[in-house]
Amino acid sequence: MTQTNELVRSLFTNFPIAELSSDEQRQVFDRLKTRFSQVPDAASELKNLYKVKGFSDFAAVMMWILERAQKDPQLVVTSPEDETLLLSTFRRALGEQGHTSAPSGRGGTGGADERGFASQLERFSEAVQSGIEGRGAQLESLFNDCEGIAHGTSDDEFKEFSALMADFLKYIAESELLDDVRVINIVSNISSSVSQWAISPTAARHGLMEEALGMLRDFRTHFE
């Protein structure tokens, strides 16, 4: 068994399956777990899973964890944050937005979704800074979430941010700027602002997103 196969199977073993809300979800997860326990090349199977409608985020998170572990063996063990992100992306794959009553498509208005998005953005920022191979897949996943949030959230500030972020991600992808130091700096600053905004109570959020919004409104000026 390859190290990659062992790591993938470990991710499935440590997944917080008890937190899934229905037998149907658990059955889907068990089928995936069985599938990955049998395939000879788990890395290739993750790429196949990434192409399955709805599962791109879940597969992208797994690929990011694998690449992180391969770069630093001390990071093989998954953190609670990793498990939370895997859980939220798996729920999204099956059309559930976690424990929130807020209306949502991909990326809703509930606090859990906002924190999940901020966590995903933080991981993308780390991937861009470290230059890992999976950052292109993470960009695509983040872009899709931004598109969904822009059309689904009722929070005007989050809606504006998501639309601007989607435009920024499309620009750097088309211009092949993922390794540009300006992109690294912008993403890092935006991620910090969004993380602070996401963990703050609604009443305390005023102005916290403004720095990120300002950078995204004018990002093209940095590349002229």
C-alpha cells in the first residue's frame, strides 16, 4: 500500500461520520470509504471524485491535506479544523448546508457556512504562499463557492465580497498569476479580514470587511 493510499484511508477512518444527519448520508459515505479502501491508486481516484458533480470541494480538501502531509510528514495527522472542513464539504456535496436554517445554495448566510468559507479561503491563502500543486483546484473550488454565495446569500456585504472575489479569482487564473507575489499578498490580506469578519457576531461586523472589499474593488491597479 502506498503512503498516499494510507493517508486517504486514514482521512476516511477519522471522518466524523457520527455528525452526519441522516442514514442516507452515512450510506453514501460508507460507499466512498469502501471504494477508496479497494482502489490501487487513491490519488487518481480523488481526481475522479473531484469531477463528480457536487464533490469537487470535498475532493479538493482531501488533496490539499495530502499535499500538505507530503511536504511536511509532521502534518500527517488531521486537525479538528481539517475534519470540520471535510464534514462541511461532504454535507454540501449532498445538498445540506450544515445546521443552519438560513436559505442557501452553495454557500449560504448561516454562520457555519461563513466560517467554512473563511476557512477555505485561509487554506487557499496557505496553498498560494507555499506553492503546492493543488492550489489550482482550490482556486476553482473557491470560485464556484463565490459564485454560489453571490447568487444565494441575503447578506449584501457578503454578496458584494463574493462577486468581487470571483472576479479576482477569474482574473488571476486567466492571467496565470497564481505565483505572483502581488497575488500572494492580496490573498493573505483578504483572508485575514474575512476570517475576522466570519468569527465575529453579526452586531460587531461593521467595517471588518471594508479592507478586503477595497482591495478587491481596485485589484487591477496592482497589475497595470
